[in-house]
Amino acid sequence: MALLENLALVFVAGLITALATGLGALPFFFFEGISDRRNVILWGLSSGIMLSASLFGLVEEGLAEGTPLELAIGIAAGVALVVIAHDVLMDVEIDPRQYEEADFKKLVLILGILTVHSFPEGVAIGVSFADLGLEGGTELLGLTIPVLAVFMTVAISIHNIPEGTAISIPLRSMDVANWKLVWWAVFSSLPQPIGAVLAFGFVRYAREFLPYGFGFAAGAMIYLVLTEFIPEALAIGERLPYGGKVRLAAGIGIGVLVMLPLTAV
């Protein structure tokens, strides 16, 4: 029973981060769109949060659990997964307006593409819960929850809000209904609770792989920030003063500052 309770808690944590993505679509209920300036800042905010969570959370914990070599191998594996997944899936052209009419094959491709971005974040949540119920955590609902798990759940939830906004922008331009924007934003992060449960189950009962797990999640997320989030922000800010770099840097700085109270715990 304890195992099922633990798995349920980890799943709920992953589900919370997925639902947070839907919050990113809420501004479209009140505004027609989001300016490039604010969009660049949002991407910077998301990047700063994820870099903080990866470096000060996952990497630091990975070094505490294992050797630098084990962590490095995990990081390399995380990067490799994202690179391979992009090579396999990202050439597929998906028209969001055709989601509802998509056949099974197209739905599989859509889910695969979304998993490239969401699954590593779910893995990060799962490995952060590895010490669930053990000493050294914080008491919540009668369970001892690792501080790192709280840190990662909060970080990824905050990160997912601007990501939901970014997902909604192209859909909104195609006249997708507002309530559907919320649905597709949440749908894009549904692999997170699944990845969280799988990762937790693996590292909890094969703890010798825990440093690799921390490295895997950190490598995948850092790589996504450097190759997806920041380039996307620079592309959006291309027509802004200084190419949007000032606003991007400001967003990254704000993201790091937002996470500082949790990194100090």
C-alpha cells in the first residue's frame, strides 16, 4: 500500500506541473495577444527557472549522490535522448487545427513530439522524489517529502506557465477557441506525470542509478533551454532593440531570483 501511495503522490506532483501549463493560456481570455517584448521576457523567465532548477537542484544533488563521472554520463544520456528524439520526430509537420481529425498515427507523432519537451521534466520530478518517506525532508500530509521534490515541483510548475503561453500563441492565431487553448497547453505536458512515476519507480528501487537519473534530467533540461528556449526568445525579439537580448537577460535574471529562496533551503 505504501508503494501505491508514494506512486500516487508522485503522479499528483507531475499532474500539478502539467495543469500549470494550462494557466499560460488564460491571458487569451482577456487579451487578443501578447507583445513580443513580454513574450521574450517570459521565455527568459522560463529559461532562468529551468537553469536554476537543473544546476542548483539536480546537478548539486547528483554530485552528492554519486561521482562526477556518473553525473556526466547521465547528462550525456539526457542530451542524447533529446537530440535523437528531435532527429526522429521534429521533421513531422503538424497542423494544430487538424488535431481533432487526426488519425491514430498522427496522434502518436504529436504525443512523441510533446514528449521530447515534457518527459525530461517529468523525470526530474520523479528522481527528486527518490527519498520520499525517508529522513531529512519536510512533513506534508503525514509524509516526509524531500525538499528537492518541493523545489522541482514548484520550479517546473512556474516554468510551465510561460511555456503554456508559448504553445497557445500559434494556436490563437489559427482561431482555436480559448478553452481549447487551455486543453492543448495541458495536453502538451501530460507526459510529465507519466515520466515522474516511471523515474521515481526506477531510482527508488535501483538507487545505484540515482546520480545517473539526476544527470539525465539535468542534461535534457539544460540542453532544451540552450537549444530551444533561448533561440526561440531571440527569434521573437529579432525586431526589438538590441535583438531582444536585454529583455531576455532580464527574464533569465528574474527567473534565477525567483528560485533563490528555494535554492537556499
